[in-house]
Amino acid sequence: MHFTLAATDKHSKARAGEISTDHGTIQTPIFMPVGTAGSVKAVHQRELREDIQAQIILGNTYHLYLRPGLDVLREAGGLHKFNGWDRPILTDSGGYQVFSLSDNRKITEEGAMFKSHIDGSKHMFSPESVMDIQRTIGADIIMAFDECTPYPCTYEYAKHSMDRTHRWLERCIHHLDGQEPMYGYSQTLFPIVQGSTFKDLRIQSAEFIASQNREGNAIGGLSVGEPLEDMYEMTELVCSILPQDKPRYLMGVGTPANILEGIARGVDMFDCVMPTRNARNGMLFTSEGIINIRNEKWKNDFSAIDPLLITFADQHYTKAYLRHLFIAGEYLAGMIASVHNLGFYLWLVRESRIRILDGSFVAWKEEMVKKVSRRL
């Protein structure tokens, strides 16, 4: 993997770049649709490629490990061949899912023992096994095994967790660098900065992660309940330390406003389940604000869902029709809304890139944050 920095905004820390992988290039800033179990919910791969214009998608190690399982993925030749996606894939380490199972897991220095949410069977994730699992899945970018520190937590807990995450990272690197990729293309490891909302811990973690000199770096443990001001402060602090010539990935973030503010602070990559999860409940993100399409006010609104977007959903369906589908309980409702929301998120990062390159990002961002945060 290689990252080229094309431009940095003169009035903020926003960046435009390009990530080259063996499965194609990714123009940054970028949003990655979440395909938890090898599928972005309610969206065909054809729509992801041609309509939404996704450049990379995310798969979840925990879920793919449990189902369909590594034997199936190995026999298929990896997730790209299994699900028919021929562009880059990033997998998380499974750490967030494991650590969210607070009643069904035990963390030790060796790793995390947990019970499957499917059948209650016991499993062990270690730094070494998680590297092997992600290699078998076949992602282009794989994440180091870390503990996603909960919020709130004590300083002592956050430090202990961060130190263990750093020790786990060293084991991930040692194990991965001693192996060959399984399917004939390169696989890149991103370490993860932790430290909760404690400035000195975030500085320590960012400096340690930077010292490992991997091809890219991630920021974890944010968007877990902390105030927005803390998330933005920690993001800016960490980005000021992580290398300029490596992509920065803010994990699990977020709303359209979160993404714009993250870009302004130097983040290049984002992912979140919000656009598809909210879509299935009738919440639409648009360039003018947030719409609850189930509301009566849209019953006779025959305008496009968002005229600025070029997706099939936005060019061919009206608010009134989409509301009708939701009220009628039609499956098509969630499909159209998911394509729209993902199309909007990808439009937002593409437009951000254009604005960074032409020097108008900050003024445009300030106006867009107001628009995308209001309810219509």
C-alpha cells in the first residue's frame, strides 16, 4: 500500500490524498460503507460500485470468523471472491465487538476469551490469531488487535488498557511480518491509537503508534459516548502527532457533521453503520438536513430525495413515494433509503476533496455543518 498526499488545506488541517492498493486506488478523504458480515445491508455490490461509487468497504472480523467461518472463506479464495467485490476491503480486528460483550468475555494478557452471540460457543482472540483470521479473510487493510476503552473510565483503567494494546500491537507486527499474504496480494496493518479522553495518554499512544512506522494509522476509542468536544480535541491532538505521509483512519465515526469536523482536523478515512442503520428506520441524511421520511409532511412531496445527488434513488424516486413504501412496510423502502444515505456520505467526502483542492473547504464546511445537523 502507498499513500500520496495531494494537497493540504491552507486554512485547516484537511488533506486530499490517494491510497494505492493491489485492488485499486482510494481517493481521500473517504467514507467506507460497513459490510459487517460480507454484505452492506440491503445494498447490492453493483450499486456500491456504480451508483454509490464506493471505493472501499469494511468487513467485520468477529462476524466473518463466526459466520460463514474461515474454512469457507479460505476455500472461496478470500472475501473478495466470496462476495464479488473487486475493490479494496478493510477489516476491523473484532476487538470492538468482543469488548462490547462485557457479560460474555474475559480479557487477559494473552487475549480475549468470549462466547459467540450465535450459539454460546467459546472462542479465543489473541493478537496472533486475529492476524491470521484477517489474512484468511483477505482484506487489503487489516487492523491491529486492541482494546476499545469504554467511556467513561478511570485514568488507571485507560492507561492499563492502552499499555496492553501497545504490547498486543508488537505481537501483531511480529506475527504478521513473519507470514506471507495468502492470496498473492499485499495486506497492510494499521495500528490503533487509544488512551480514552486523557490528553497525556493520547499523546503517549500516538507517539508509540507513529514509532512503529506502518503504512497507515488509526484512531480508536472515540465516538463511544464522550462529548463531541472531547472527540474533536482528541482527534486534533492525535493527528498533530501521527505522520503526515501516512493515512489516518478515525474508526466508527460518525454523523455527517462528525465527518466534516474530522476532515478539518486531518483525518483521511471514516466508517460508520449510521447511514444504513438509520436508513432502515426511515432517517435520511441530505444536503439540506435530516429527514424522518415517515412524517406526514412528506406524504405529498413529489420532489427528489436530494437533487444534488446522482444515485438512481435520488434521480428516480420522490419523498412521497419513499414515505409510502415505509408506511406500507415494503422491503424496497430500506433499500432505497440505504442507497441514498450511502450516496450522500460518499458525495460529502468527494465534495470535501474538491473543496480542499480548490481552497474553499473551510467556508463550505462551516455552512455544511449547519445544514447537515438540522432537522427538516
